[in-house]
Amino acid sequence: MQPAVTAQVVTAPQAVDTATLAEIFRRFQAAEPEPKGELHYVNPFTLLVAVVLSAQATDRGVNLATGPLFAVADTPERMLALGEERVRDFVRTIGLFNTKAKNVVALSRILLEEHGGAVPASLEALQVLPGVGAKTASVVLNIAFGVPRIAVDTHIFRVSNRIPLFLGATTDKVQAGLEAIVPEAYRLHAHHWLILHGRYTCKARKPECPRCPIADLCRYPSKTTA
């Protein structure tokens, strides 16, 4: 008779407590007091365009395309005058360039017709623009207007669930959770600290735990060793 097999129950780590959460962001701030995004832009409009183009693309790839584009079209008027075909020529190295070029020209027209050529500082107004979703709108509000939004991409989603800061099944739930628990003093820059941490330290396949500034506070069960 074979002995009974008892299933081993593995429980996920609980999210960090309030004091640990504050210490994590204190260390991020100490290491990088004024974190910056890696997309190149010159004003709120070019930031909006860059973020729209960055969907399913790397920041480096977007920057290579937008450098020449923004040199000739850094306002909605100039982008609209450029036209969809020429915009497409500038961004054809970026994934989904046909759709993105169409969206960039369309949102430029809407900004001129409905907002006097200015980028609105409203989540609702931004989200109705072509190619702009909640994540893009949150990034623009955070960087261009100083609104403490935490737009969650794949990097932030991974980091939040790994440490874990906030456990959530979707990016929307993680964003809402982080915005509710991150101390106010750190909320404005939290988006950049977390995305840079996920991009360069807490990597998807092999996180670089030995050089992580918060390794002792992280409960990720599969940490790497030196």
C-alpha cells in the first residue's frame, strides 16, 4: 500500500507593511532624488506623442524615430500639417506604425479643434484622444502636469507583485492599489522609481538581487544570488 501523499500548500507572501513600504521608497529616493523617464520630448504635446508611440515598443526605438520627427513637428499645428503619410515615414521603424501615425495626426486635430492646441490636464479629456488609454493618460499627467499618478506597465506590475508592494491580477488593480498605499511624499516619482527598478534591477528573467537596494525588504521567493 502506497503512503498517502499530502499536498504542499505554498502561500504567496503578504504585501509589505506600511513602515517597510515607506523605507523602500526612502531608499529609492536616496539613490535617485529626481528620477526621469527615458522618452525624449520637448513639451507636453511631444510627450503625449512619444507615449502614444511607445506602446509595444522600446523607449530607445521611439527616441530614434521622434528625434527627427519633433525637429519638424513639435506642435499639433505642425504635426497636422505634416500629414499622416509623412508622419508614417518618420515612425515606420516602430511597431504598429500605420495605426500610430493615424492616431498621432487624429489627436493633433482634436487638440486644435477642441483644446486650442493645448494638451488637456484631465484624465477624462486625455483618454478620449485616439491611441490614448488610461496608462498613457496617467504618464502624461504625471510627467507634464505633476499629478501623482502611477501608470503601471509590465515592469511595475512585476515589481509590485514580486516585492510585493501590492498584489493585483491586472495593471488597473495594481495602479489603484499603489496610488492608495504609496506615501504621499513619494507618490509623484513612484512611477519612475518603480519602472527603472524593474527595467534595470528587478528584471523579468533574472533579477539582479545581489545589487538591489531593497533586497533585504523584498520577499520574492526566487531571489538570485551572487
